[in-house]
Amino acid sequence: MTAAKMDEAGLPPLRPPSADNGLLGVLRQRYLLKLLVRREISARYQGSFLGLIWSYINPLTQFCIYYFVVGFIFNLHADIPNFAIHLFSGLIVVHFFTETFGAGTRSIARNRALVVKMAMPREMFPVATMLVSLYHVVPQLVILAIASALSGWTPEPIDLLALLLGLLICGTLGLAGALFFSAANVFFRDFGNMVSVFNNFVRWGVPMMYSYSMVDERFGRFAQYYLYNPLADAVLLFQRAFWVGTVEDPDHQAVAAMPDNLLVNGTVIVGISLLLLAGAQYVFSRLENKIPERL
């Protein structure tokens, strides 16, 4: 019986197995993705007394350490108004990226039983880790918004756009890295350790514990190359969304030094990030068939 006759009989047409693979296949199986995200969240807090609170202990601990060491020992809080909001804005972005990248890299190896036994797009595991990371970002954004509002921040449409661009950059780049390294980590576990080392440098490569005005002052016209780091732009977008609105003096050096055309740069970086995601998807698809036998 041909595929056409099968269609006439009410049976589904035959399709190659690869038709349901890839990121598009993940979108077609949203219900399965939802179940996987719920499983990831419940498994993370299974047998835990504090549960979801643990997701905020880590960033809160980092915030307290950075705030004390950088703010008081290095005395940078005197040069940056509302230093706590400046720091926390960057910390949310950085934590979203590092958690997506790190957990996504380990997602395939960690779910080896499902990868081997179940027929599903294997990209679903890195995507699920990104969504779990995003799930933890939302309450942190609420805390940041409340703290910013108490400091005089009034949200504007441009702030919401900057917030969206910052999230898109970190989510897309984190997922692209997770797709590539999760497949590579199956063959060589060194890639997981490489990601952990890389994430240690991320926190110091963005204007989170220091202001962009320091970069502009130290490097002058070469400071534009600093913005080639997409995560630095994402942090600046978040600070534009929350921190800038809390500074009483708009001519303050830390605010005046913010790059021009920040939203335009963010839009361009989102486009580049999507291209990197497509490239990572291509590499993942080339390695995908060898993953089960290596696991």
C-alpha cells in the first residue's frame, strides 16, 4: 500500500525518523518537553528540606561575597551608585548563562537511560536545562524589580526591550554552547571540565563587579573591543533595564559611559547568537547517531 493510499485510509503517512529530530522536533513535542522540565525541577529538589530556596542560596551567596569583597575591600561601591542593584543585575544574567551552559553540557550524559531507550529529539535535554534555568531566573527578576522600584526605578518600554534582549542573548548562547558541548562531552568528559573552567572566567569578563566606565577610562578607544563579548552586552542591557533608572544623576560618570546604540548592538548580537545556535544544531545532528553507542 502506497503512502497516498494510506492517507486515504486515514493512516498517518510514512516519514523518516529524522523528521522529528532537531530543535523543530523539540517544538513539535512540547508536551514531552514540559514533562521533562517538570522532571528536572522535581528531581533537583527531591528529598530536600528547603527545596526551591536552594536555587537562590548560590546566587545570594555569590552576591554577598562580591558585594563585600568588591564593594567594601576594593571600595568600588563609592564609584557606582546603587552598587547592589548594579551587581545583582549582572549576577542574574551571568548565572542564567553559566547554569544553562554547564547543566546543558552534562544533560545528555546525565540522562543516558532516556537517551538510549526513548525515541525523542536528543536536543530536548539541553533545551530542558535552559528552560529550568529560566524558571529560576523569574523569581530573581521579581526581587530585582522590587529592589529597583524601591530605589526610584520606573519601568519604561525601552527597559523591557533591554531586558528581553539580555535574556535572549544569554539563553541562545547558553543553549548553543550546551548543544555543542553536550554532544562532545559524551565522547570526552574533558569538555565538561572545560565548561566549568570557562564559566569561572565569565564573571570577571563582564561589567558586573566593576562599571563599564572603568573599562572606558582604562582602555579608551579600545574599549569598543570589550563589547565584542556578547555576555558583556547582555549585562549592560540588564543594567540599562534596571540599574540606570535608579541613578538620580543621569550625568553620573558610570551612567554617561554606557555605550551608545546599546539596543541596536543587542539586536545584532541576538541575530549572531541565532546563527551560532544553528551551527551548534548542525554539529549536534552530525554526532547524534553515535551518542547512544558511546553512552
